[in-house]
Amino acid sequence: MPDNLSHNTVEVALTPWERFAEYLHIRNKRITQQRRVLLDLVFEAHEHFDADDLVVRLGPTDAGKKIGRATIYRTLNELVEAGLLRRMVISGRSVYEHDYGYPQHDHLHCTACNRLIEFRNAELVALRDTVAMKHSFRATGHRFIILGLCRACQARYSGP
Amino acid sequence: MPDNLSHNTVEVALTPWERFAEYLHIRNKRITQQRRVLLDLVFEAHEHFDADDLVVRLGPTDAGKKIGRATIYRTLNELVEAGLLRRMVISGRSVYEHDYGYPQHDHLHCTACNRLIEFRNAELVALRDTVAMKHSFRATGHRFIILGLCRACQARYSGP
DNA sequence: TTTCATGCAAAATGTTTGCACACGA
DNA sequence: TCGTGTGCAAACATTTTGCATGAAA
């Protein structure tokens, strides 16, 4: 396994689009306008977002091109299944981020301002696998979130 | 070899009851029948449970001793705030376990049978604090769940 | 021309809240 | 007594689903 931890992307053979097309083709699913628009929107930038963000970003502008909430949810599930997006649950709502072509990482979650800060730590995966092996468990993934206060919020909460 | 986590305890000065009473007293909250019944029920055994489990364990109609769902949710929130219970979210629902008088640990979650297996690892907290410090983040806690297949489910899914 | 996908609204889920009454301190 | 707590039902927020229509292949 190559150590790409010090770079911002991971080399991948296919573009997200090629990969999604492949995923759809294998399951006899169709390449529709909606899936096209959503995938482009989602891979426009490296951000954390939720279903509602997409609704907002689609909403007022494209008057004729309205995509229903249900389709957004359905497509997000497909993108997760296709390995393009990673889902995590932050205070009760699903939050998504790029997974394909993006290095493995985890998050610090500021419980005051709700910001998510990414970090990478190679030891963590090693630790995970050690623990899993000790319990005859076959690890397929993990969720690790460090909760606390970011620097800005520490300052804010200890007076001016 | 499993390390019998469920029979270990941490020495604490107060019983859960004393601690809850103290918590309530400080906030001018009252020791009611319902809170009494719920705390006893919750500390009856070391298990993972959710709100619905409590509803079921309280029975259909305890001769007029019915405790409403709302009260159960309200009390669980108090028990978490009081530091007696720890809450984690497993596939969209809140799951609780003892926190007070119970050693720090994390979980392996079998995504096939939904079982939660506890493990302890001292390195993890060290790692957490190292990462937090590197980001000027004040860590107050973390959530770490290793996802995968437990031994039984690995066997089940690779044929007999 | 046959599936499959979409939009809409309704349903499902898990939890919280408003309110009138009940009860603990 | 007085302020909290409770049960109930309704509200909530997010996500899923049933169904008739519309669009890929």
C-alpha cells in the first residue's frame, strides 16, 4: 500500500464520473439528468455537506431543473454505495464528503461551532487492525471523531 | 482471548443513586418515582440498550405504574448529563451504556448481527490527545467505532 | 417499448415539546 | 403551597416509500 498521506489526493484510475457510470451500468441503472447534475455538484469542491445543502444549492437558480428531495436522498445513497462519498452522522443528520480519490482521514468536531476539521493519522488504522485481530473481527471501516472545542471557540468561551 | 470487560469496574466514591441525587439537588430537580424506577432499571445490569428497550422492560401496564415515553427520553438525557450514562448513535438510534463506575472503552460494531463488542486500548486516548494538541483543539471526548464482521458472522457468510 | 427513475405527497422513524394536571419538597 | 415533573398527543426533523407519470435504453 503506497503512503499517500502527505498528499491531498490519491491517484485513481477513473474519474468519479467514470466510476459512477461503471457502478450504474453494472446494476442496470440509468445515467439520468438528475444523477449527472448531482454528481457534478457534489464533486465541484471538497466540502462537507448534507442533503439540505444540495437542495439549497440547486433550489432558487435553475427554475426549470428542479430535482426533488427524494431523488437527492436516493442519489446520495447510491454515491455512498458506489464508494464515491463517505457518510458520517453529526448530531443526527447525515453529512457527506468525498471518499474516492481522497486520502483516508478522520475528524475533529467542534461541538460549539459545529466545524469539522480533518486530520490524518496512520497509527490509527494500525491500531484499529490490531484491536480487530485481537477480537477475531474483520474490520471493514471505522468511525473516529474527536469531540471538543476548536481554537477559536476556546478563546470565545474564556472571555474577550 | 476476551478480556472480561463487562465484569470490571472503576472505584467510585458515590453510588449511581447518590450521584444522581446530587445532580438533581444541585439543579433544584426532584427525586420522583419515575426517575427512581428508571435509574434502578438502567443500572440493573451492564448492557447496551435504547429507549425502546426500557419501554418494553417496563411492561405493558404495571398496575398503573406506566411511565410515558417522553419521561423516558427526558430521564435518559438527564442521566447522560449527570455522567451516569454514555450515549452513542448506532444506525440512527441512540444506544446507552453505563459510564459512571465503568472503565473507558470503545466498540466493535458487527454490521451483520448488530452486536456491540467492547474493547479497551490505552493508546487510543494518547493518540487522540496528540492529534488534538497538534490542532490546538481541546478534546472533551471521542467516538470510535470499528465496523465490520464479528467472528460468528464471518463464518456464517463464508458458508458452513 | 419496456424498464427504470422521478416528483410529489404521505408515511415512517426517533425524539422533543406544549399543555393541563399531578406531585414532591 | 409552589414550582417541577408527568402523560398525552401533537410537533418535529430527517429520511424513506408508494404511486402515477416521464425518460433512458
